[in-house]
Amino acid sequence: MTTTPYGDGRGYRTRRLGWLSHPLTSPLLTLRGRLLLGAGTLWAVLCVTLLTYGWQAGQLLVDETNRQHLRYEAELIRNSIVHQVSERLQALERLAQHIPEPTDRALATPQVHALVPYFEALALFDLESRITDAWPTRNGIVGARFPDRDYARFMHAFQQPHVSAPFVSRISDQPMVMMLVPLHDAEGRYTGFLGGLVNIDQSRLFKGFESLRLGERGHVTITTAAGQRLYHPKQRQAIVELPDTLPPALDRALHGWQGEAEETTISGEPALVAYRQVWPADWIVGVHLPKVQAEAPLVAGMRRITQLAWWALLMVLPMVGLLIWLALRPLTRLARQVLELRDGQRHRLEIPTRMPELRRVIDTLNETEQARMASLQDLTRRSAMLNATLAASPQGMFVTDPQGRLTFLNEALHETLGSSVPQTLESWADRIHPEERDPVREAWRQSLAEQQDFMRQFRFVDHEGRQRWLDIHTSTIQVEGEFIGVAGVVRDITQHRRDDALRRWEAEHDPLTRLLNRRGLTRRLEEALVDWQKTGDQTAVLLFDLDHFKPINDQGGHALGDRMLQRVAETMRGVARNSDHAARQGGDEFAVLLTGCRLDQALTLAEVLRERIASLSIEHQEHRWQVTASIGISCFQPGDRNIDAVLARADAASYRAKQSGRNRVITDEEVPQSGTG
């Protein structure tokens, strides 16, 4: 059975227009769906772009508006606190004018009642920081000394109005801030100071911040320059020490900076903040507004705009879809006529349309169809000619596809391999000789993968079980750079291999004794020398000629001499090991190559060989003929660069054996004991 390598015209048409027989039904994969999707995507991108720019512009506007609002609130609150602190200090100064010295009962004056709305308590301190009088009068207060307080040291050092750092009162155990003014006598000498105590938890100075509202989460904080927070809406303690790590804006404010900034709160939430300095009290007012709250109106507005954009998209898409459907109706007719063109129901496209782009497509398709039909006719003729040529070829030939599947087998290949030829090259591997199966299979797969030629000779078992030698040579088939398959030639070289093997055997063997001749021995000696130089394994050479052989040849005739030579060769084969090589170098000269053999082992084998040769005899015309062997032994030595040196030493040892009485074994180093002839 044969198949065409290229197929018929219908198969070609199916491959070229097969996509039309499976129309794409997914809406998003049609041209209409893609255009509609593109229109929707363009609208979405436009909306997203406008919303993005709108969001950024709105953010800038909202940020600036909120900064102005914070700036206004911070200034307003700071001014209020400055006014209240200044008002209290001024009230203390007016009272201090009526108290030249801190004496007992000095606060028992009507002017004290004017300070009741401002302070929770008053105290007079002398130059030793001792309370000389207090209002309201409490047991245990008068006479108490506070020289370790920072405010006392400040007043004694600078003698000017001062607001102390917050502290916990030792008397009442309440968080306090003391406002202080100096006392002077009639001559202007400093006599002590008057202090008004403000309870942080109860004073109107701090309670007023609870009524402030800056949205749902905006708030006010008051912090001292020393890093103590006096007020926070969620603060449970009156005095809270700030942590070591502070937001950058607050850290700068503690060093005298005031302004607006964006910072991350301790809870990790971004916020806008404005800081102002209350210089009379050395406090910092902070107005905080979370960004989520600041941007809430912007987010709500953008959400409404986004909803309107999506509603507009839902209204526009149906109208766009209708326009696209009307515009693409000619394409539907084009697809239908192309299918008819493929099936042979028409020979050209006929679609009336005024669209110049579609008109050009129709004209191009008609021209292409005419060229395709001409190409198909030419391809059919060429395919028929190729099939006839391949079928008539005396060489076995085959063609495969890119995956290695057979698409063509000619009759010559059937005759070469038999009727049951495997239909896939991969299955041929089962009939390749086991020693060559894996390498051939791997080489074939690699040639397909790399798209390279395949050349191999291997043994193959035909359908009758006979072993054949095949020579396969393949070439890749490429059309415009595309790999489409492989074409191969198969030759039966079985007889050629046999003839070649016989010629090689005859070239290296002696026809009389069937031992190696000089050429065969030389090649194996050279190989043994290379192996010895690599591995260092001992190798010995036995070299000898026959004693008393010439009389046999001269008196008994050449036929009798040949019989003796054959008997000696059989004896050598019987003594030599499987790994050894026995050779006849010419005439009655013989040699044995003993691979992997030490000198003592070589001596043993040489003695056995000598004894067996000496025991040989041939009777002819009532006369008995015998020969002996004078054997020389030599081993490879480190200085050997070629086999001539080894043969020369062995030949010299053989000559010494003959000169010493014959029928002996002599090494190239010493003369061992031997038998007598």
C-alpha cells in the first residue's frame, strides 16, 4: 500500500480554508464583538482619564481649601488661648501690685475675688520658695517649700511672668499648670512671686476645647514645647509624655515651627494638620483633620459622576452595536460566499458594495482563487509525476511527515524489506538488531527534532527472519523555510558488507594456516602498544621460527611442509588464550601477542607451546619428521615508541635461543632453563 506525499487538491483546499468551516461563535471573538468591545473600552478609558484628572484637580482644590480652613481654625484657637493666658497673667499682675511682699494674710484682700473665675487656687512664695499665704486657705499648704520646682527656679532667675510646665500637685494630687508673676516692694526689689493654679482637668481654659467640632473626626491638641500633651479628645490622663518617635511636623513644631502639613498619625492614618505656637505659655496648638474626612465630599462627587458615566455607556452601547451590525452585513455575505467558493459551488465572489476597502478585499480574493486553482492543477500534475518517478525507482524510497509518520513507500522498498513493512518509522526499531536499536532510534529522533539529515548503517531483520544490512540516507523537505517532512533512500548493503568483511579478513590472515599475517599482527601490536601506554598493563610478544623445518620442505616436498605448518598453527591456537593473537609472519616464522600478560605468565605459556611443538610429528614414506621451536620473549618497556623495538628484542632473544642449542625459551633479559631436543 502506498500513499501520496502531498495529498490531493481537496485536502489542500481544506487546509487553506478550513477555518471557515468552524465559524467563531463567541461574541467577543467576532469582529462585531471586538468593535463593540473597543467602543466600550474607549468610552471607559475616556471616562477613567477624565475622572483621574478630575480627581487630581479636585484633590488639589480640596487640599488647599482644607489647609486654609485649618489655618483659620488654628489661628482662631491659638488667639483664644493667648488671650485667655494673657488675661490671667494680667489679672495676677494687678493683684501683685497690691502685695509688695509675700506675708501671711496678704491674700485676704477683696482684689482676690476678681481672680476666682481664672484660677482654682492662689499662692504666695517668698525668696526661699516657701508658701507664705494661700487662697483658699488649706491646712498644710502655708509653710511648704518647693525649691526643686522648675517654675520656682525660673522665677528666681528671670523674675518675669511665666507659665509653668504641667505637674502633679503634691498637696492635692491633681494635674496643674501654674501661672506666675514676680513681686516687688516699693523700691522695686524682687521679694518673691505670686502663683495662680489652673487645674488641667477642670479649668475652663481646657474644657472649652471639648465643645469644638471639626467634622466627625477632626480634633484639637495642646502640647508643651517639652513634649507633654495637655489635651487630646481621647486622652485619659491629664499629662501624657509623647513617645520618642514623632511625626515630622510635630517634631518641628516642638522646636518652634508653625504651619500646615500632611502627616501620618500614630494609628497610621494620613491626616492634614496645622500647628501654631502659644508663646506666652510655650504651648503648641494642633488642629488635626483626617484626609478621609477632608476628601469625603470629593469622593462622593466623583462617585456620582462615575455612576452617570456608566449609565451613559449603557445607553450608548446599543446604538453603537446597531451601527456596527449594519456596517458589517457585507462581511457576513463575504464569509458565506467564501465557503461556497471552497466547496466548488461558485468560482468567484459577487458582493455588491460601495465600501472601497471591502471591494479591494473581494477583488484580491478573486485573483487569489484564480491563482490557487492554477497552482492546484500544476501541483496535481507534479504530484502524479513524482509518484510515478518514486514508484519506478530501483532504490527503496520513503517520505514522512514532520512527526516521522510514513506518507509514501515505493515498491522497491517493499521488495527489499518484505510485504509486512511497518507503516511508521518508529515501529521499525523493533526489527533493528538489539545492539544498534537504541542508538539508531535516538539518532532518528534527534534528526527530526533538529530538522537535519539522517545517515546510518545498521542490521535489520526482514519478514523472513533474515538479517540484512541497510544503508539509510534521508534529507529534510522544506518549503519556504517550513519543515514539512523527510525523504529517504534505503539500500540493501548486506552482500557488500559480507564482501568487505571477507576482503578485510583475507588482507590480514595467512591463507594456509588461517593465522594472522604480518599486516594483521602489526596492526594489533600497534593497538596493544597504545593501550599499554594508556593503562600500563603488561603485554608480551613471543617470536620463533621452526628448527629442522628445511629438511621437511626439501626432502618431503612443499605439501608435507605445508602440513607441518598447519599442525604448528593448530598447536598455537590450542595454547593461546582468547585474548591472544597468533600469527605466521612468513615461511616458518611465527609470533604470538600475549595481551595483559606478565613476564612469568608469558614464560609459562611459551614453555607449554615449545613442548607441544616438540611433540608434533609427521610420517611420510616410512620416515618420521619432527620440528622444535626456538622462542624469544619480549615485553613492552617504558622507552618503546613503536613496535619495531619490541619485535627487535624478541627476534634477538629467539636468535640467542637458536644459538644456545635450539628448542629453548629465552627472554630479552635472561636465559631461563629449558628442555632438550
